Amino acid sequence: AAVAAGTTTYNVGVIPNNSQLLGVTIRVAIASNAGGAATVSVGVAGKTTQFLIANTNVKAAGETKTLAAGSLDTADRFSGDSQITATLISAGATATAGQITVTFTYLQDNNLQDATAV
């Protein structure tokens, strides 16, 4: 489907309550052919300051990975079900090609008695 210029947010998946985020990967299998710049950011719905990966160029095939900032610690623990979103920002002419996959890895019910909720 064609993606018009502007900002579009997609729901990627849910990290269940009491889980710990370990990492996020963005794979660009087919580069966007938007007339201008095209980027994607991955974050947690409703938390505008928390981007897991910010402003990744999707006009070239490749892969971007990040280990969550506090993985194996308390910073990326979730005290409630949390929607993960991908926000595409596209400029210029409508894109008619592009394929992006977002993968996130987490530990479910990780015995988080000392959790700091995000």
C-alpha cells in the first residue's frame, strides 16, 4: 500500500505486564521510495519521551539494533501491558515501495519484585 507523506504510527505488539525489554531491531528489507526523507522510530505508546530507537533512515536497506538502555537492570521493566509502536515520518512524494520489520525481545514475568516501571 502507498504511504502518503506525513507521520503515521503503527502498533507493533505488546510487552506483557511484569516483563523486561531486552532489545529492539529494525530491519529495512526494501528501501522506501518516498520523494523526500523517510525515517522510523520505535517507542512505547503514550510515552512521548521514551524512544527505543529514534529516527532510523528507511531509504536504504539495512538493520538497526539497540540493547535496551537498562536491560538486565531495572530501567526497562514494565508494570503493565505496554503497546510498542513504530512511527514512520515520510516527506515528499507518496512512497509506493518499502518494507520494514520491527522485532523486540523481552523476558516475560521476570520475577521483577524490585521493578522500576516505565
